[in-house]
Amino acid sequence: MRRVVGLAAVAMSAGTVLAGCSAEGAGGSAPGTTAPEGIKVEVVVAGLSHPWDVGFLPDGRMLVPQRPGRIALVSDGRATDVQADLGDVAARGEGGLMSLVVHPDFATSKRFTTCFNTASDVRLVTWELDGTKATRVKNPLVSGLPTNPSGRHSGCRMALDREGNLLVGTGDTARGNVSQDKSNLGGKVLRIDLDTGEGVPGNPFGDRIYTYGHRNIQGVAVRQDGMVFTAEHGPDVDDEVNVLKAGANYGWDPSQGGTVGGYDEDVPMTDLERFPDAVPAVWSSGDSTEAICDAAFLAGEQWGDLNGVLAVTALKGAKVLLFTVTQEGGVHSVAIPPELDGTHGRLRGAELGPDGALYVTTSNGTDDKILKVTTG
């Protein structure tokens, strides 16, 4: 379960450790700041292959989905393969076994949910864990999310909102008409009942769709006040951090209103000319390509001035970006700790552990690791 943090932590003044000047380009569309000091990075476990996510069990053990179609149970620095029928996982390109959410009642239900590509769709499946064996109990919880045979723009990042509903960020499968099509679940954020897979009552369109007009969501983070932040891949530029508003359009439309075929990536990430009511990003990478990925809020007194900061991983940028966000949801400034800037290759998953540490996964393909990030 993803953790959430309070508002008091995020209303940080410019006089904290994040104030100052930074290296050129560090901040994208927000000012950069000096890097925080005292960041410590430890390797928890190695020998993984494209670990997409980290799900914490009540006793502190981790369930780690790996894109080729394996789940590891990590305890005391060792990874054990979970016995699970994952034969229908189609691991091609960006697609495969992706996000994982541990159910809030895991202590009694032993349940968790995964998201993965099959040959025909992207689907959510709920499992029950018994020791090191997992059995499907909702097969599927949700099916019919679009897929691309190449695996391109598979998306599918999950998180729980404040009410315990499942938020699912999906990719547009690199098809021009998907993101604006509200009959299609691609290029959307879905809000569904974790037990039934149905849309939550009160969803803006009466089904599973919460927001639309997205390109390829890679991260979802929920703040204690219920505000939801997403991290999204741009084409070659303009990776975005967005704040979700129910029913809103986020302005991605490679079909140009259905007037062109194919997948025109020269359109703006948020096309305010075509969609004047579209919601602009609260941060954009601009001309640089970070390929930002997962997102998690840092929480707890042990983080000092970083308490309440939004941590976002980057694949191509091979770094963690630390966003100081305002109470209203804007981005005040961005810092990049040198300990997580090009030091471990591509960085994908980000999850706050029950001990308050940030856990980050690498995504280099071989000998991938789970990193534990703390501050002195």
C-alpha cells in the first residue's frame, strides 16, 4: 500500500535545505535547488530483472514484480521466487509484469493485485499468498485494457487512494485516437473498487475512467489530503508531473481530433489550443528527456527538511528528482541528490517502506537491485 503524507509537511519555506541554486537544467519548468546533504543509499538485494514495483507486507517483507514475468519475495536481503502461474504474461518491449499493490487487509486476506500484458490485453489479477505460493482469486479483476503487440506504452501503475480505491494509470499503446476516446481504457487514470474491479460510484463518467488525455503514466502518488500526483512520459521532451482533477482532460491527442492517421508525436503534451479546458502540467522537463517514472512522497521526521517532498525516479535520466510541492499542488522547486544521479543506472520503482525509508528499483535488465534510501 502506498503511503500518504500530511499537508503540514509540504508547506515548506524557501529557506530550507532545498533553497539555493542548482546545476543548469535540473528543474525543468520549476527552479532547481541545491542538492540535499546526508543522503545514504544501500543495496537491499541484487540479481533481479527489471523490478517494476515494491509491495510491502505487514511484516516488512517485499513482493517485487519483475517485467519478464516473475515475482520475488524479499526478506533479510534475499530474494525467493514466488510460485505463481504467470504463463500468460507477454513480456515484450515495455510490456510484461508491471505494477503490484498489496491489499490494505493483507494481514487477514493475504491478497495482492498485479497488472500485466497478455497477448490480447493488459489486465489486473488479484492473488492470495500462502507462504511462497500465490494463487489467482480474481482472474481477472479487470481485463480489456488495450495493449500493443510490441509492448509499447503499456503503462499500468497502480496506487490506493485515501478511501482505499484502486487508481490505475494506463498507457495509450502508441495509438493516436486512444487517449481522447472515453470508450477506451488506454491513456487514462482509472478509479476502481479493489474488491470488485468495477468503477467507483461518483466517477465522473459513470464507469471506471477518472481522468483522460494521458500519454503513458508511469507513477501515481497520493497525498494525505487526497490530492493525486502522476508522473508521465512525454515523447522526446516534456515529461510531466500532473495533479489529477476528476473528469479532466490532460490534452494528449496524436490524432489531432481524428484528422490524421498514425501517431503524430509532434503535438503538444497538453494541447491547450485544441482543448482550452485541458489541465496543464504542474511541472515539465522541457527540452530534456528524463523519462520520469514512479513517484512517492517522503514522510516522517527522519527526513528532516525533506519531509513531504515528492520523489520521482527517472529511467533515461538515471536519477531521482525531489519536488518541493505547495499545499495547492504546484511545484516550488526541484533538487537532485548526487548519490542518486547517474550512480545506479535506470531507476524505476519508488515506494516508501514501513520503516519510513524510500525504496527504489533499478531497471537495467541484468543484476537489477532494490535500493534503500535514507538520510542522516
